[in-house]
Amino acid sequence: KSENEIDIPKVKVSIEHLRNLANILTVDSCSDDTFNKATSVVVNLSKVSDNRVNLLKELCRAAETLGIRAVRDLRSQSLNGTNKAEKSAKSEMKLLRVLKTVSNLADNAEDLASLTATVNLTELWEALFECLKQSNSLTPSTNTIIVEGDDAESSATKKINPKALRDAHARLPMIKAFFIINGFSKDGKSEKLVVDFAHTYKLILNALVNQNPSLLDGAFSCLVKNPRCRVVLDFENKRLYFRSMLKKARHGMRYGTIRLNVRRSHVFEDSFISLNLRETNEMRGRLSITFAGEEGIDAGGVTREWYAILAREIFKPGYCLFKPSADSSAFQPDPRSYIVDEHLKYFKFVGRVVGKAIADAHLMDAHFTRSFYKHILGLPIDYKDIQSLDPQYYKSLCDLLTLNIEDLGLELTFSADSEEFGVIRTMELKPGGANIPVNEENKMEYIQLATKHRMTTGIRKQIDAFLEGFHELVPKELISIFNEQELELLISGVPEVDLDDLKANTEYTGYTASSPQVRWFWKTLESWSPSEHNKFLMFVTGTSKVPLEGFKALVGMRGYQKFSIHKSYGNDRTLPTSHTCFNQLDMPEYSSEDILRDKLEYAVSEGGEGFGFG
């Protein structure tokens, strides 16, 4: 029992006393501590049916009155500005306390909707949206606000107009109330309302979360738990939430130190032997690494070196655990790993190591294919994901999809051939697949099954073994808040993108370096944060990894292939697209810098699947 819970006898209480209890929530002097204790009393008294009915009547009556006042104040603020906003915030805080208490008494989202039916919430939300709409219009990227602290990297907070942020803070009680009432509703209309709200006001919401990360563990929790909402959150806000949840899960737990003594020449083998038989709880302890024959105390630096060495070792061809993508920049499990004794134990070990690195905030120079990141996140695989693994194969599938199969002269069946140590093996993609010809009607099904075989079914056991080890240290539901680009940054960090080097190694088709659209493009990239640069790099090349030799060494389907910007057909409503096979960005001839910036930001942040055929 928490310190705020109060033992209350199960007796029927008079309506007058219940009304006085409800009124406590509406007085100016109601502190957080008073609110928590009053809520505890309300919850305990409500275990008696008559008390619950009467308390809800009093709370909803108070909410109705406060709601009318809040609508009036919000509409007045739309006309009178920030001073009025700050003045009306107290009444909105009272309404928040009442609605939050009603929410605590509701059995589920449907019950909450029924309980608050007497309160004109639709009018309240409309008034709130109108206020935020005005704040949203005050957020030009040229007007910035400085945020204190080393972790204040959210580009949203840096871009937001100071006045807009002040207005948003004044509206915070009503934003919290909006999410509490609607955030977990199963009603399609309410869910759409929340999703639209999150997307429309994502700049404001990210700024508020950046300054108060605990919001995501409270009233704003639907932003991380609803997949359609979490896409609006900045990577840095997600990362801070992720760290806080891991810390919260470990609170009060004590773990021993994991002491490893490994030989530099056998780091992989020695580490596997030392960690393979340890229990999950043991793996949560602090690592202390010693290299055999070397003196020194591990104050963190030796552990970082251990991770760096392991990141190279696990991908070595001799272990036959992972196979590289066509350009050798990323890896996924090798279907031939079965030749290694107990290979699945090795995959579980690698999953543990990667999960341990993430949980302990250590970085590993380990880059996986897009499809493998999706497996870690529990996201569905798309046939386009094969592009990062085998661009040439992807191009042949695109030809198959866009051209008539008879014109190509191909005689395909629902089977797949693979070469394993000089031996050709044929696998059926579906029962009887070797006898089912591919035609115009079923070729899409064939493409989906063929790519699924290479990215999933052919390596299912290896994937499951990796995830078994990974999820011991990083909960599935927690890692799922990221997308595949963000997961790569979480594992490998944010490699610095040298924009001058990228610009010096960029080619143009249809544009020139002096074209207005090209100048706007580079100006937009210069205004972005490091994490946004890496998302852009992932968008156009398929990986956020910067070549060691710089951008002159970018590899595409034709070998070394520089980044290129092509003028594409379209108008101001058309999004830019990418061809990661060729490190190519197709960009329409936008009419203004603002339109180009908005379309590029949207394509990179929310259109991560923006592959074009090619």
C-alpha cells in the first residue's frame, strides 16, 4: 500500500459529506499531496455501491460546471492571448483533478465515456483545439528557444516559438484531460480524434514532453502505447522515456557484478562460455571486464572496448552466424548457421549482448538489416525490405511486378532455390508450391512469399533464439516504441553526418548546385539535429552508417555510387521519394522553401518506407 492510501471503513456516507469531499478537488489550495489523499479516500469509499453512485453524481456535476467555465476561458484566451491563458489555467487544473478522479473510478474506457456523458466535452475539446491552433501558427523553424541540459536535443523544442511554448504550458491541464478521457478509448471516433490531435500538434507535444519527460508515464502515456500516435514523438523523447522505464523496472533491485576474464584473441568464445549459463537476473548486474594478462581496473572504458571487439567478432564469416547485405553495411542471420554446433545458443548469446548493451546504455558498432530490426520490434515485414539486403534481387522483383511475366520469358513456380556450400536446395514457398506456376494473377503473392522466405521463414529459428536472449533484458513492449531507424540509432549511436562532405559528393540530375530547390534542400538539412540527419541518411541509403572513407565511398547497386538528387515529376502536394539501391532522392520542383522543408521533414520522419521502384 502506498503512503497516500488511507484505510476507509466500508460504510455508507451521507451525500453532504460526499459533496464536501468532491469540493476539495475544486479549491485553489488543493495541493498535489491533498489531491492524492482525497483520491485515495474517494476510491476506497466507492467500494460501497451507494457511495460510488453519489460520488460520481457530485464529481460529474462539478465537472459540468467547471467545463462550462473552461470553455468560456479558452474562447476568451483565443481573443485575449497569453495573459488570459495563464489566468484561466487554475480553473482548468480544477477540471483536470475532477476528470482524473472520475477516470480512477471508471472500470474501463467505455465506462468513463458513459460517466462523463453529462459534461459537454466536445465543446471543450473544440475550444482547446482552437487555442492550440493559434499556438501552432506561432512555430516557425527560424524562431528558436534554448533548452537547458545536455539531453535537450529535441529539435521540436529548439524550433518552437517561446510564446507558443508558454501558451502550451498554460493549456497543459486541458491537454492532460483530453488524453485521460480519450487516450485509451476503443471507440473509433475517439481514437481518430486522439491520433489527429497528436499529428496536428506534434511540435507542441514534443516540446512539452522534452521539458517534462514524466508526462509519457502519466497523462500522455497513450502517445507511446498507441502505435499510430508514437510516430509523432521525437527520438530523443522516446529514448529518455525508454531509459526511465528501464530504471523504474530496476528500482529497489540489487544485482551482483558480472566479472569476466577474457583473452583478447578469444573474446567471443570466452564471453559465450562465461555468460551462456547465467540466469536472467544475473545478466542485469554491472559488467566488469578484465583482459587476460593485462592490468587495470574497469571503470567503464574496458567494458566499452569489450563491446567494440564483440561487435566485430559476431559478424566474422568464420562463425557463420550472420551474413552481410549486398554492400556489406548490414547483417542478418545466416540460414547456413546450422553447421555450427549449438548455433541457436550463440544467437541467444548475441541477443543477450545486444540487449545488455541497450539496457546499460552502451553503444555497439553493430548494424543489422531493416527486416531484422523489424523482427526485433515486432513489426510486419514488407517485400520492399529486401532492398537493403539484396538490391539486385529487389530490382528483379520490381521488374516482375511492373512487367508482364510472359514478356519476361520466366517460368517460375512457388519455390525458392538457395546455394548452401555448393549444393542447391529447393524450398517450397507454400504446400505443393513446386507445381504451382507463377502468373499475372498470383505474382504479388509469390513476391511476398519469396521475400518472406529470405527474411523470415528461412531464418526463423535464428531470429527466435536471438529474441529470446534480447527480451530477457529489454521488454518487448518497451522496445516497440521505436521504429527500425531509431532502433539502429539506439544500438549504434548517432554517427556524425558531415554535411559539407555529403554536399561535396552529391550529383544532380535535372537540378544544379545553384538551383533554388537545391539551396533550400541544404538549408533545411543544416537546420536539423544530428538524429534527424541520420534518419535522412537511412531514408536515402538504407542505413544510418557513414562510410569510414566518407561519402565518396557510398556503395549502391553499381558499386561506388554517390548520393544524387533527381528532379521528379509532381507538384507541391507530392512527397519526395528515395531509391536506396542508388542512394538517390527524387524531389519535385517545389515552389517555396517552406513547402520543401515540410514535405522533406514529413517524408523522412513518417514516410520511412519511401522506397521508389528502381
